[in-house]
Amino acid sequence: MQLSPALGSLVNLRWLSARFNSISYIPSSLQRCENLKEIFLDHNTIEEFPRSFFIPHLESLSVRSNRLKHSPMMLSKMTRLATVDLEGNALQYFPVDALKSLTKYVVILSSCTFSNANFMFY
């Protein structure tokens, strides 16, 4: 199952919850929802984010228990982001440097099976 690319036309959407839906893909059109503040896509089968995933007003991103191997590359650009929940994914890498530009954040990485755990938090 996939989220419909038509979601991108909902420019005033502020909250999206699609938990437990066997979603395997996040359409890049979701980025057009510039007013989106919270996304909950827990317990799906998502393996990756669109390459340039960026939503300027996003404050909370929860993608617990998916099949992610990498976190979104654009985390550092989403300066309003306060919570990133990646619990229960098979992350191979987490770009800690991406968090340096954020002033207030919580990152949940419990139950992640890192294949390369070379990261440090300051």
C-alpha cells in the first residue's frame, strides 16, 4: 500500500497519521504540504524517505517500527523539528551532525539494530 501522491494537494494539512497501514513508500508530493507539523507513520513497511524529504514547519516525525536503514538526510534543514522517533528500525547510519543546527530536539533510537554504531552525541 502507498500513500496517495494526491496528499500533496492538501496544502493546509497539519497532522497526518497513517499507522499500521502496510505503507511502503512516502510520496515526494507530501513535501508540498508546507503547513504539516506532525507525521505519524509507525508500524508500516517504509524502507526509505524521498531523497530530498523536506517539510519546513514539521515539528514531529514518528516512523517507529518500519524498515528504514537511513534517517532522512534533510533533518538539519527542518529547524522546527523537535521530535524524531526512529525506534525499531534497522538503521545502518544516523547522521548526528544533522542535529547540530537544531536547538531543541528529542531523538528516539531504541531498538534500532545499527550495523555501524560509530556516532557520538554532544
